[in-house]
Amino acid sequence: MKPIIFLLLGSAGIFAGEAISGAVEKQPLNMSAIIMFLIFVGATLAITYWAAKRTKTAKDFYTAGGGITGFQNGMAIAGDYMSAASFLGISALVYGQGYDGLIYSIGFLVGWPIILFMVAEQLRNLGKYTFADVASYRLRQMPIRTLAAFGSILTVVLYLIAQMVGAGKLIQLLFGLDYEIAVILVGVLMILYVTFGGMLATTWVQIIKAFLLLSGATFMAIAVMAHYNFNFESLFATAVQMKDVSIMSPGKLVSDPISAISLGIALMFGTAGLPHILMRFFTVSDAKEARKSVFYATGFIGYFYILTFIIGFGAIVLVFQNPQYLDLAKQAVDGGYPILGGDNMAAIHLSHAVGGDFFLGFISAVAFATILAVVSGLTLAGASAISHDLYASVIKKGKTDGLMEMKVSKIATIVLGIVAIFLGIIFEDQNIAFMVGLAFAIAASANFPILFLSMYWSKLTTRGALLGGSLGLLTAAVLVILGPTVWVDVLGNAQAIFPYKYPALFSVSAAFIGIWFFSITDSSDEAAKEREAFEAQYVRAQTGIGAEGALEH
Amino acid sequence: MKQEMVDRIKNDPDFTQLVRVRSKFAWTLTIVMLVIYFGFVLTIAFDPSILGTPLSSGSVTTVGIPVGIGVILSAFILTGIYVRRANGEFDELTRRIKDKAKGE
């Protein structure tokens, strides 16, 4: 029997919703959107100027001085998570496949409680600037930091490419700007925010954007519900008339148990291994604020996913079959009801349907702002891995001062920004749908197991973490390449060598088993010392004694 | 942290109490979340028609809608339960441990 190739969201898999790809058509210049976007840029640059004056030390640069409140941080974390691709992608998924969109978004949410219960407090109590601080707390700095930094940079770059390409396409669609100009604009603004304003500016840009996005989405959802007297049954009934009854039940998104479990693991552990998310826990003063951050973040993200579900259905009733948004040229060739710019534009057209040109401009500007905020957070995390982990700890072996480290960090930001612009342009016409999935797989299979076991397992040694973590990383990368998303969709082979789209079940297991095996068989003197050091680390992780407090004024 | 301080904290009954109670609580909530989520997706994987059943005869709203929204709410509620207890009981214990560790 032919192995079942899991038909998830066409062929690119669940993470495709996180990446806007494929050919798009440039739209005419959208003036109201451009004006609103310019207001946003002006305001955020003013914040950057304000933040730059307050960013004097490395601690300011990496953690905004550690004085962000739980509520603010929760909003910023939610902002990191609510990318333009997830706003447009999830509502497009609901628009296209109904209930499957809800299943998809739930997967992205359930990692948060686990992060709270298992890692948030310990992370705050043990770390300083990056998650590698925690992973290498009692292990040898050189190898562990190198591996952690490598995992971070890889995750960040993959994510960044997906965001940059998405940005270019989206801006072409929304604003009518050229792809290259859009990508360069995003790259330059991101470099400005991060190099001058550091974490403080990045956090506030993220908070403002999260507020705008949640407000805009709330307005859209209320406007849709008002059409139906706030009665879900009549909204769904109309949507079913427009499409068919299948949109109300699970479709092809999750079709077999192995994929379901593997996907769940990738989403949960992957979220808990994303460097730009983990870094946010160092911006609050203590474990209490770290906890509150997750509580608020979970609330905002959950609320956002419920809104996107309503928005998706709203688009079915108000955009689908609406001649105003129909791509007539495409309909003449393919039939059906294709909308202008493709399904990813469902939420954008809906904003026009419920709020006219002005609101369309607002939502377009918010979508652009969202991209900017997310790429800034990613770049800061990547730059920190380069300056704090590789430069200060590995190359200089801790013998450097904060100012020099900060300087390296700023240089790294500029370099990463330029690299992101180039990669964004190179990958314009490539199939990049696998990249976010790969980023999650690597985060789940390399970053998370090392972090988790360093916190909880006293017998962990450098050798175990290094070999097991590398094994997880390699397994994830190789299985993604041999799987359907790269082997078939990108390389054009007829049949995948590895049948599953989500390798996490296998690669995460490989990492945990590898770390366990190479740790328990490690009988070196150094390993014995590392095991002994667990006790002191554990006391600190549990109580926060010795952890860095907020900036003293 | 000096070794003697580590030893002192480790032998503090409040510390033992904190670690025991908090780990148990955190693991319990983790398992609840895992059971809810994997219960949800595995139901879909094994028999999608369960969630596709209409809520009542004649309605188009399916069982899956309240269940899905319920999973989202459960994630939020579980984090709320944890934060509430941690910010009260656990932080109080931690404060006592810290005071004792610093006091002597």
C-alpha cells in the first residue's frame, strides 16, 4: 500500500499559514494605507529616539533594563506571536476550510500553559540575556553556548526569511510598492529600531502593534457579528449556504494519529524553544512578573484566535461570492470564486467590506506594522546570540565589558538586517512554506531539550547536551529535507523518503534519548562536577536567590 | 551562591515544601493541558465525525465549535489557576525562604 501522504492544507503543511508565498500581483498605490503607515513609522521612530536615550548598558540593550511589567511583556509576547502571516494566514485558512482553521490556531496556543508551568520562572531565575545562559549555567560554556547560539541563529534566520518574503509580497499587495523596495524598507526600519532602541524600543513597537492589531480585529469581528444580531448560528448558517456544510467540521488538517502527535509536539516544544520568545522573559524583574506575562499573553493570543475564526467566517459571508472582490480574470480561467490577491487577502477584503476605504487602510497599515515588529524581535534575538553567546562567552571567554558587547550586538544587528534583505530578495520566488515548520522543528528538537533538561535533570553533562542536542538538530533538519515539504514540494521528487511532514515526534525523541545516553555514560571528572553543581542551580531556579533584579534607579 | 547557603536552603523545610507542592501542581496542570489538547486532536485523527455532529437537530453549529473554543478557554483558565496560586502561596513560601537565607 502506498504510504499515506498527509494532505494538510494543500501540500505545504500546517506551517504554510505562517508564510505568505506564491506569486502575487502588485496593486495600485493605496494612499490612505500609506499615510496611516507613515504615522505608525513616525510614532515608532519617536519611541526609538526616546528608548535610545535610555539604552546605555548591555542590560538595557538586551532586556530593556529588566523593568518591563508582566502586562506589558504579555502584550509584547502576544505581539511576537501574532505575526501578519498568522493574522492573514489563519483567517484565510478559516475562510478556505472553516473549522480546520480553528484546529490550527489551537495548536499554536497550547504551548503557552506548558511554558508557564515548566520553564517561565526557572528561565527568569537562572538567565540573564539569552536562553543559552540557562542551558550553559553549570555546563562548559564554549561548546554549549556555541550549540545554543547556532540553534538560535538558525531558527531566527529561517523565521526571518519567511517574514521578509511575506513582507515583500504583502506590501506589494497592500501598498502597491515594488517587492525589493518593500523588503529594503522593512530591513532598514528594523535595523533602526533595534540598533538604536534595543529591547526597549522593540518591546514598545511590539506592544503598540499588538494593541492596534487586537483593536482592528475586534472591530472586524463585532462588525461581522452585528450583521447577524450576534447570533453565531445565523452566521454559520449563512456561511454554510455560501459554501457547504463541510466547513463546520474537521477536514483534512489532522488525518492520522502520528501526524497529530508529532505536530502537537512541534508546536508545544517549538514555542518553548523560540529564542525571540524566550528572550522576553529576561525583560521582567522577577518570577512573579514572568508568570503574569504568560497569563496575559495566553489571554491575548487565545482572544486573537477566536477573533480570526469569526473574521474567517465573516469573509465567507461578506467577501466570498461578492463581485467587488472577485478576481474576474482568474475566474474566467479557473472558475469558482477566486478573490483578488488570493485567499490570504480574505481579512483585508473583509476590512473593506465592513469599514470602507479608511478601515482598509488602517488594517493594511497594521499588517505592515506587524511585520516590522516581528522581524525586529527576531533580529534582536539573533544579534544577542551572536554578541552575548558567541562573541562575549565563546570568543572572548567572558573577558569583555558590556559596552564592547553592546557594540558587537549593534554590528550584528546591522549585518543580520542586510542579510535578511538579501535573503528576502533571493527567496522571492522560492517555495518557502517549509521554513517556519523547520524553524519550529529545530527549536523543539535542539533548543528545548537542552534547556528543559538543564533545568530539571541533575545528571545532564556537557557531552550529553552537546551530542544529544546536535543529534536532535540534525535529525530535524534531515527529516524535513527528506519529507514531503522539501523532497517533493521544493525538490520536485515524486515521493518523499520520510513520509511525515512533521518530524518532531522523531527528532525530539532522538534529542532526549541522545542527551540521556551520552550523559549517563559520561564518567569524566568534569561530568561529576557538573552533576554536583546542579544543587546550587536548582536552589536558585526555585527561589530566585542570586538572580539579577531590575535596574536600580 | 556559597555552598553553605545552598545547604542551609536545601535543608529548610519551607524549601522542601515549596519544591514538592509546586512541582506537583505544575505537573498536574501540564498533564491536564496535554490530555485536553491531545484528546482533542486525537479525536479528530481517529473519528472526525464526532466533532462534526450538529449541536441539536436542524442546527448547523457543530459540537466542534464549543469544544474548540473550550480548548482555547481551558488554556487561559489553567494559566490563571497557576498564576493565582503561585503569586500567593508559592511566593509567600519563597519570601520566607529568602528572609531566612539572608537573615542568618
